[in-house]
Amino acid sequence: MTHLLVAGKLHPSGEARLDVLRSNGLRVTYIEEISEASYAGHMADVDALVIRTQPLTAEIIARSERLKVVSRHGVGYDAVDVSALNDRKIPLTIVGDVNSASVAEHAMMQLLAGAKQAIRADRAVRATENWNWRNRLEQREISGRNLLIIGYGRAGRKLAKMAGGFDMNVRAYDPFLMAHGWPDGPVAPVADLSEGLAWADCLSLHVPRSEVPLLGASEFARMKPGMIIANTSRGGVICEKALLSALLSGQVHAAGLDVFETEPPEADMPLASCSNVVLSPHIAGLTEEASEKMALSSIDNALAALNNTIDPALIVNRDALL
């Protein structure tokens, strides 16, 4: 009997789908806890795994002798050992365009909250500061400002449309698209990140994590004073130590962070003490609507891969499977 393991709590619609699969004879193991330890002991006879944000290591993959597909409940896969899957010719799937609108909305919120200094404004009313804070004129307008979108995929393109509604000037930096074909539309590319950082008043990040931060001390030094930053991509894309220095010096006016170098961050994370930073717990893509779509899509992808009907565009490592 085919065995599907779902590691991590799903939207109720996803849970209902699992009940239907059980009634149709599929063996389903559903573990709501999101941790490596909670699911690792079940992997010996699993054919398909739906996984959330917890790690999937080479050691666990090696013990999973029947594993035929791993389906991510989302689009990121930093915690999955893709090389180990490649060695076994196991496809790794991601959901399609189910949460890009949510991510773009969250990034737009971060930019607006940063420009308007939402945290400080809130505190001024709640008496940790005082009403006269309003006269410091720390609030800014984003209309007419230059927005650089770093990573011009689906979420980045939707953000560009939203920013256009605020009369922002939008450009984007994406070396992959520069090499493989820039999408049609009014947003022009910048060929060089340094050029883009010097041009921008605001920036939003939509790129995967790499071995070193994309934005470190030298990149902050190239920015105009008073930059506003939104990060809904991955922790580690920005060097948090360098960002803290830039916030304290005024080089960065405000930042919105939905992702962190360590998640959850330490209780004494220095950025948490900054009143010009809007923090959220990695929720940009976790609206009610997007969560339902991700749950259903991740289950469907696992089953489609088993049946050889999966859309190849949803397979992260398809080249390694050839």
C-alpha cells in the first residue's frame, strides 16, 4: 500500500483531503508537529513525503528506502538536502503560484510601515513615547520614490504592480532573468547591483539564501542615506549585524523583516530593540488563502509525482533526474 507522510500541520482543507485519501485506500500518516524528530522515525516505509520548514537531511533520506518524492509545502527548500535527493533520483517538488500575492502584499506593508514609522507612531500613542513625537517628522512618503526589487520572480512582479499604484519608480535586479530573457512590462532591469543600490530609495528582497549575505556592510555603504528595506525572502540574505549598524547610523531609515538568520531568533536579538524595524514571524506567505492553497497543492504534487503526472515546472531538481 502506498504510504504518504505529511510532516507538519496543514490547513483544515488539507486535512479534509487526507481523510478522503484514507477513505480511498491510501495509507496516510499525519504528524502536526513541525520538527525533524517528530517525523524522522516514520520514514523507513514512506513512499511520499509532504514537508514544511523542518530539515530533511541526507541521513534521513538514506534511511528512507522506499521514498520516491518529497513535496515542499511552499516554494523554499533551504532545509532540504537536495544533493542527497539527487543521488537517489528523488524529485523535490514545490507549490506553484499560490502565495506570491500574499508575499507581495506583505512586502508592500513593510515598505509603507517603514516609511510611516508605524512602530514609533504606535508607541507615541501608547505612552512609551509621547504625542509630540509627531512633530519630529520622521514619517515619509513613498510616492515618487525609487524602488529596487531584488529578485524579479512572481512575488517581485506583483509587488512592482502594487508599487506602481503608489507612483513609485520601479526597477529590478535579477541576473538570471537578464541572462535568460527579461519579462515584458514597464520595469527595467539594472545590470549591476551597486548601480541599483545607489539609485534606490527603497528596496525589497525576493531571492534565495546563498553562502554569503547579499547585503553586507559594503552594500549598505553604497546606498543613499535613509533607505527603506523590506525582506520577505530568506534569513541570511541580509547580514543582520551590518543592518543593525546601518539602522543606528541612519543609513537605513527603517526595515521590515519577516525572515531571520536564526529562526526563531534569539530573545536578545539586537534588531528587536530597534523601534524603526517591523518584525514578523516568517508569515509573508501564510495568509488563510495561501495556506489553504499550499496544503492542497503540496498533497496533489506528491500524488502526481507518484503517478508520473507532475508538472515538470514544479520539480526543483528535474535536471538531476535525467
